[in-house]
Amino acid sequence: MMTTMMKTTVYLVLLASIVFLAPGCLGNQPANMDWAAPAVTTGSGDTDGIQRVLDTYANALVTKDRNKFASILDPASPAFAAQELERFDRLIDVPFDQYNLGLISQSQTSPGAAAVKVASAYTLRGSFTELPDLDQSAYFMVKGNDGWKLSGDANEQLLGKKREAQFEDFGKVDVLGGDHTIVLYHAPDRAMAEMAQRMTEASVPRLVEVIPGTRLPQVMIKVYSGADEINQSFPGKWQEWTASASRQLGENAGQGGEIIIDAQVLADTNASNPSYNQRLLAHELTHIVLFPQTGNRTPPFLIEGLADYIGGIEDKSLLKERLSSGNQFSPTLRDIYQPGGFTALLSTEAATLAYEEADTAVALLEKKYGNDKVLELLREFRRREQDSVNQDTLVNDTFMSVLGVSWNDFESEWRDYVLGS
């Protein structure tokens, strides 16, 4: 993530939690997990028939068959049918490779009518191969002489919430394809979409240099026009100083992730400091690569600091001033080795301080112990993810086993490094 204050280095990162963790941080589960009580499968009948309608919906999006798509919409619900057809038209250029709609549960609402919960996921051609963790949605359906039809949105009734806005709700989705990226955007944001693609593609050589063996299919980038649109898609989970986010789409390596961009902040930054956008996008791309290599107990400062090491580390003036003062401050480096350490970032200043700490800690690790040892630390924390010891013990043991230095000694070295450099 990035602050609108150009001299701060604050990036939005994904931490391993199924909730949105820190201000501006998108959690690693795209699915809405806070459902209302599940609907009971009752006498609506014909589960196979309902699933066939869902399969037709998905297949029509992949094959771009508008007539097939229209065939499963209820003509007696014209407003809903028009909304869905507009959605189809807005997605016509998106190169879906797989689109999956799976029936989770159904309940009869009246004779010949049902409310259904559905799990959905998709991949794009050239992108990650495995379907991501599934999002949940809900529909009303009616059964006529020619079978089941989709007739309305049941999210509020079955999920306990209104449907959050999808990217296509804001206009027709245009697409840019590159060697390592596929960018989804709306026409007014084309210049920022082209910039995001160019800068992200340019980050790959440095990424491969630092993390050898990186294999990167096309990463999806979604360019939103501004924070208002993003807040409709991720209510309450985006901060005003945030420019971009990386979001994990599943637990497996093949499920990958996506990058989300605020085009307005990107444009404002480009007017005064375009190199900052380059660092930001390299940072986010690094998170996509590291998602499968890190676990819930990997110290967040390692993840953040390594992403900044690849993207480019800026100054550490705030951190140096705080350490020099001798006064207590928060967050400390120990605060941000806790799994939820970045949840403490309740202000731009706290976030700036935390990222300066992460950057300098990783810079010291790289300088003194070498890149291979930094990557070995990541692997060891991932390997020990299920250890029952507390986080303090785990961090100390892992530093001892990989680097031959206790955490206390490393922290002391780090303070000397910051104050002396």
C-alpha cells in the first residue's frame, strides 16, 4: 500500500487471515465468511436441474454465448434479467478460462420457487491454473415449463448482507494482456492501466534475481477509478492513504493472487514521483510470488521488508529519530514479528514506522547473512507453521537455527545498524 504523502513508504500487504487485518489490508480469503445461518435444503427438489442452470450460466460466460446466457434468466423478472445481461455485456472481453458455479444449498420459498446459495470462482486464460477459494452468493430461482430460471438476488436474505459491488458493476471491463500480467480496467483509466502493466512487467527481472526459480503466470490486476469504487467492493477495508493491494486468492500455489489499484492515487503520485509507483507495483508483485512460500506465523516484517527490498527501499528518517530519542514507541520490531502485528497500524505514521522497521531489518539480513539465508528463513517459518510454541520462542529458535544468532542479538544489531547508517 502507499500513502498519499509522497515521502512515506507504506504499502498495502496481505496478511494471513480470513478477515481484513490492518487498515487498508485485504485478508487472504476473498470469500465472505460471515454468513447468516445456512439455509436448509428442503423440498424445492430437482437439485440436478438447478445445477444445470448454474452450469449454463458459467459456460455462457466462458464461451461468450449471450443467447445461452439469456435462456436461463426469468423473463418475469425483467429488471433482474436486464441487470444480468448488462453484466454479461460488460464481461464480454474478459478471457475466462474456467468459470465455476456450484450449488451449496437450496430452500423452498414457495411452490416452484427456491433460494439457492452458490459458490463461484474463475480463472483467466494464461493466469493461475487452479480455481481460487470460492466466493459465495445467492439467487432466487423459479421453475416453469421449460425448467429453472434465475429470477433475483437473494444475498441479503441468505447471506445476511447486500451483494458487494463487483468490478464489472462500474462499467464495461477492458483488458490488457502482457507476458506476466493481465489488467482489467474501465476505459477512462486506460492510461493508468497501461502504466500499471508496464511497471509491473518491468519488475519481473529484479524479482527473479532475488527469488530464483520464480515461475509466474499472468497476474490479474484490477484498476479501480478511485477509493469510492473500491469501498463498494471491499466495504470498510480500504484506507484513504492506500494506492494498491495484493490479495491472495487461495491456499495453494496454483491459485495465486491479484493486485488491486486505486487509479486516482496512482495518477496523483505519477505527477510528482513516478518512480514511487514502480516500487509500489514491484512490492505488490513480490507478495503474489511469496504467498505460497509464507505461512500464518511468518513474521510480517520479513514479508514486507523483502517486498520493499525488491521494490526499492527509501529513507528511514522517522525510525532513526524514534530510536535516537530513547523513548518507547509503537510498533516495535517485536510487535511486527507477531502474526497480527500489522493490525496495529491505525495511522499513517504508525504504518510508515512499521515499514521502515521492516525495510531496515531485511536490509541488514541481506547485507550480513545474504539472500539465500533470508529465503531460508521464510522456508523455515513455513515449515514450522504448526509448531505449538509461542511466537517469541518460534522466532528466536528459527533465527538461531538458520542464522546462528538469537533474536535479542539480532535486534541489538539492527538498532546499531539503523543508528549507525
